Amino acid sequence: MEYTVEYYQKSADAIRKLVPWEPEIAVVLGSFLGPFADAIEDPIVIDYRDIPNFLISTVPGHAGKLIFGTVAGRRVVCMSGRFHFYEGYDFEQLSAPVRLFKLLGAKAVILTNAAGAVNAEYRPGDVMIVSDHIKLTGASPMRGANIDAFGPRFFDVTRMYTPELRALAKSCAEGSGLTVHEGVYMFFTGPQYETPAEIRAARILGADAVGMSTVTEALTAAHCGLPLLCLSVMTNMAAGVLDQPLTTEEVLETARAIAAPFSGYLKKIIDRMEEVSL
Ligand code: HPA
């Protein structure tokens, strides 16, 4: 499939008919982090199935809705339910959400995810501001014919996780009730959790956390020049760190427990985003 700007424009046109304003900030909610969506005021909810040329959510814990509305007085679009490589989507398809945000006029993207902690100093429930990522598997979402309207064929990613937004997120940590770190996220394709040996390798390579999402969206944001903040919630210690198997219940339980303070933290960051000149 050859993608064109018109292909993505079709999704944006359908949304513009339903939402008469431009979102300023786009937020992608990770697994089981959906409760943030409840804080959105005056919501306009659009089912992914009603958006032409978009994808659908197939994973439990991902609602499959775009929610437009207001948070801390700012206009946001929030993706409750994201798409993953392990669902069968290829890397090129996974560029769709961020390209849609760009076409809708968003000025910044906030990605959130659930992740396993590789760094032994981290604890379940901690948050990590992503400073960089490692992706040694899979292709690039920008593989194939380049769409010049979005960005150049070859593009720099040294400031992909925008330093000014990371600094803002750090300064919002105090009083949030959360322990907030900054570190490197390593992508694994999933859906199986990693092996203990992979986690040991990830640690040697410089990873602080591992997960199955985010990197395609981050690369798409870098390609089309969207400032980006990414927050990882440590839902569990990664495989082999503790002498026990990993369970989705554990991931779900931690995510549930942290949902309220995490939503508050996110709201504070959104509230203070005007302090950052992007
Ligand atoms: N590995 C990969 N993805 C994850 C994990 C993990 O340990 N926890 C939550 N998402």
C-alpha cells in the first residue's frame, strides 16, 4: 500500500465535520490509562470505526475512541486506545494517528504507555519521562515513498523527545504524589513479554524500561516536526528482575492504582504547557 497525504486527509476531513475547532495538544493513552479521558470536559467522542482510513483497536484495555474536548482550559484530542505492531499492523500503518493529529492542527503530542521496569532502582507505579528510545527490531514507520508534505526523506531524531517538554514534566513532578524518573525506553514487538535474557541485554544496552508501543508514534512526530513528550508508567518489574512470572493482572492492577495521580500529573503538565515555547 502506498500512502499519500490525501489518504490521511480523508480521516481529517471526516473529523472536521464533527469537531468545529482545532486541537492544540494530542494525547495518546497507554494500556489501562484510559481513566484520564474521563477528565476531558465538553467531550466529543468519535469511534475509530467511524473514521475513514483509520485503524481499529483490538486489545482489551484500549477503548478505540478519539475524544475531543478541554483539559485545564486547553483544547485536546485524546486517543483512548492505541495501535500496536503485535495486533498485526505494520510499521507504516502505525504512523496514521500522529499524521492525523498533525493534519488536525495539533501543536504537540503527549504519548503515554505502560512499561516494564528494567532499571532496578525503579518500582511499579513509578513514572519515567522518556529521554530517548532503542528500537532494534522492525522497520520504520517512514519506510516506503516519502510524503514530503509531512517531512523530509531523512530526518534528525536527536531531539525527538523534546528537551523543553521533558524539563516541564520534571518540574511538574513535585506534589504529584508520583516518583518520576527520566530514562530510555526500549521497544520490543510483543505480544509476549520479554525473556529474562532479553531484559539483561536491554539493561546492558542502556534501557531503563521496555514496552510494546510508542516508538512508531514518536518517529512519526519527529518526521512531521511535532514536539513530543512521552511518559511511561512502570506497571511491573521487567521479566526476570523478580523471581516470579509476569502477569497481565499485575500490569492492570498497577495501572489502575496509579490512574488518578497519573491523570492529575498529566493535567498539570497540560495546564503549564504554555510556559514552554515550542
Ligand atoms: N514488557 C513489555 N511491555 C509491557 C511490560 C513489559 O514488562 N509491562 C507493560 N507493558
